[in-house]
Amino acid sequence: MMLEQDYSVDHEKLSEYFPLSSCLPKMLQIFEKLLGLAFVEISEKDRAAISPDGNGDHIVWHKDCHLFSVWDSEDQGGGFAGYLYLDLHPRPDKYKHAANFNLQPGFIRRDGTRHYPATALVCNFSPPTKSKPSLLKHDEVVTLFHELGHGIHDLVGRTKYSRFHGTNVVRDFVEAPSQMLENWCWTPKQLKYLSHHYSYLSPEYEAAWKESASKDTEKPEETLPDDLIEKLVKSKHVNDALFNLRQLHFGIFDMTIYQPKNHQEAESWKFAELYNKLGWEIQHIDSPAQLGQGYDWGHGHTTFAHVISGYDAGYYGYLYSQVYSADMFHTVFAKDPMNATEGRRYRRTVLEKGGSIEAMDLLRDFLGREPSTEAFYRELGLQ
């Protein structure tokens, strides 16, 4: 409501400019130009050629799944990098959120040859229909770019041991590379490049758009108009304070439940009470407690799966790593997000090293100085 009334940002209208079928290839092209990569989709026929039993269906888990071979660009040696799986639409019993999963890590075998990685991007974007392709809201564009960032981190890893490959880094740094890449979805030139109104995809979609539009409506521009880009960029930090307070709530609850004084305290905790009390103290959101009913109500903490799914005592890393991501972007990429020289340096210095080098050492090497909180505070409007 605030976005529409105060910033004139209609995310339903914006989504018409981000059909998945054109947005995704352009995202991959950004990674190609920036990091020195090449993505080649493997057709059903070609899948059969590389399948151990000759059946191409056996190397994907569903007909909606797309498989890419990923290569270094010619200036990076032209060698094979790994496999990228994309499983982007919902179906029964599928994982319900958006995430990247490493299927097999890269490492050096005993004979000196490389074992190549395979990584999977699993999302749940709306499927295409006869009248509309799959359309991404802007926050879904950001999500897709973010999760692809994890996949790229996985694919370009060049470590000796699988233990340190790709995203196997310290928990409070793992989100930083992908969070940094989210900035490409907020810069005007890249937004213009990623956009393509769906009515230009085919005569059928053009006819469907005309049928759904009012009689006097002019056909939209092919790419996102400059005035809409300006309004969207201005809305970037709307509700940031609430979002960060929510992240603090989750992070402090996570750290608290993993720091009991003793076993007896852990057994005696009322988790709903702890969760709700922290929520009030940090976010000041009204609840039954403010009506005199106490804090021991509901089961909100049971929806917070991160505390038992790999981010236990580490959820703070989402907010913590934004300090690093903001520092890297504003120091190196803000002036020219598509600077291929810096992109390749970022690949070599940060992404390829995985967890084989301490995160702070990677940052010092890439930034040429000690990491700073200045860019992060600027982003929050505190400086």
C-alpha cells in the first residue's frame, strides 16, 4: 500500500517487464560478462549423450528441470567449470522456498585431476499460462539473482579440498557474495537491461495483453521506462528499519536458545514466551501480552526453521554479512557494476578461494584495506 501510494510503485505492473524466460538468460549473461563464464543449456538429446545409461531423463529429476554446462570464458582459459541445474516452478511435494543446493563439490583427486561441482537452484516462481509467461515481481528478480550468486560461488570454486569448496565458508560470510550481487537488481542500467515487457515475446502474448488492457491503453515500452526505474530505486529502503529489527529478533532468539547456562535451564525454557517477549522488546509489535495475557501464546518460533537447518547459532550472519557486501559493492563496483576487470579479480580473490582462506583475509585482499562499516551505515541512512 505504501509503495503504491507514496512511491507509485505497482509491483504487479512491474512484473510485466520481468518474464522469467527473458530475464534469466540476461542474468546469466551478466555473470558471463562480469566473471568470465559461459552457460550452455544441455538439450534432451545432449543429456542422453552424457548420461551413464544413455537415458537423458535419468540425469534430471523432473521434466521442468533445466541443465546447463558451465565453462570458463576464453580469456579465463575456456575450461569446464561444472553443472548448473535450474528447477524453478512449483509442484506437489517440492521444496517450497528459494535456495541453492550443492549436489557435489569440486576438489582435486589423488591423481591431480579435478572433480567438478554440480549445483542446483530450486525456486517456486509462478508457471507460465496460455495468456501470460512466468512473470517475476521485482523481489523475485532479486531472489533469483541472489540464489544464482550462491550457485556461481559453488561453480567457480577452485579449492584443493571439498571441505572448503564454494559456499563452504564461515556462516557469517556465506551470504555476503550473494547479498552484494543483489545491488545489480537496483542499478538503473542493469534494471533496464534485465527488463523486457512480455507483450513483445510473441504475437500470442501481445494479443493476450491487448485483450486484458483497457481500450485506450497504449502499448507499453519494450523495456522498463526510466520514470518507473527511478521510482523503484527510490523505494529500495522502504521499511528497512522494520526489516532489520525483525532480523535482530530472529538472530537474538537464535543465539539465546543456543546459550543456556546449563542443561536444566534449556529444559525449563518456554520457547514461545521467549520468542514473543524478544519480539516485543525489539520490534514493539502488539500481541496478546499487551492485553494482559502474557507472552506464552502461539507457536511463532516453530516457523523459524533456520534454527535447526544449518543456521543454528548463526542466523545473525544474514545481517552481519551485509556489512561486508555493502563494503565490497560500494568500494569496487558502485561506479561501474559491469567492470569485467574487477569482476574477474573478485572471482579470483574471493569466490574461487571458498573457505580455504579466512574470510577477513579475503576481504582485506579484495578491498586493499581493513573492512569498514561505513557503506553499510550509509545504506541504512545513518550517515
